[in-house]
Amino acid sequence: MAAVELILLQRVEKLGQMGEIVKVKPGFARNFLLPQKKALRATKENRSYFDNQKAQLEAQNLRRKEEAERVAERVSGLSVVIIRQAGESGSLYGSVSNRDIAEASTQAGLTIDRSQVVLDHPIKTLGLTRVRVVLHPEVSLAVTVNVARSPEEAERQVRGELVGAAAERDEAPVTDGMFDPGAGDQPDVP
């Protein structure tokens, strides 16, 4: 299939800046860029339309970016707690997805959509995880996601305490009579 030429109406990560003419696969254009109003087909009419509207589009983009920066400053260091059931080893029964993080962030005071949460893979273990939230194509912030079995366990994780199987391994005595460091390693020298 031939690539499709598009004019970007906003910055698209790993693709280009606003106003650039890019070539993409037809499916990416048809299923993502065009329906999301992130691009226009690069026809003569659309190029002239973009040239006429460029100043207005840049001004709108700048306003949205400034607003996103203000929100990012206001909620920097945001931490959300998600309570989930987990096994003794700390593995979750299920996973924490971008939808769960978006809902928890909204309850914490940052109204975001699940599409704004960038999650490389679902969270499947207890603990603290940093997740990137994209407020604007040029503005993102880090949100700390605290996945725990209970609110008390979440507080312990924030303090840096180990929970679950890791805590049990850490608290087990290192020497139980089977191993004596230094015994028999070196001959005694007077």
C-alpha cells in the first residue's frame, strides 16, 4: 500500500511538529490521525486552508500548552493509591491499567482521560510505579502509582518499607547456624 501524505495540525510524538507534511501508512491515518483531528490530508485545498489558518491554530496550540503547563505545575508530584488483591508474592490478581490510573487521578484532583496515561505495560505487582501522563503533546508529568492491598500497606510503601514476600525475605535471619562467615575460609595465622 502506498503511504498517505498528511499535514499535521498538532505535534505528534515520534512523527513530527505542527505544519509538517508527513507520509504515514493508510491505516494509521484513517484510524488515528484523521478521526482524532490531528492531521488533514495534504491536498491543495487543505494546504491553502492550513496556510490561512496557521496563525490561529498556533495561537490555540499555545493557549492549550500554557494551560497544560499550569495544571502540571499545580499537580506536580501527584501520587495516587490503587487498592488491589494480590498473592503472597506480591503479584496482582489481574492488573492495573491506564483506565484505573485515570480514575484514581480524577479522584485525586487531576481530571484526565485514559488515553492521556502512557503505560508501556500493565502494572501486575504491588509497589510504587512512576507513570507518564500527557496533558498536551508538548507537556507531560509523572504520576506515582502506589498499588497496595490496603491503605495501611500503601502508607508503609510510601515510607519505604518492604511489604509482602520481600519483607518476609528481608526479615528472615541471615545466619541460622548453617553458614558462619569466616569459619574455615582462612587458616589462623599467629
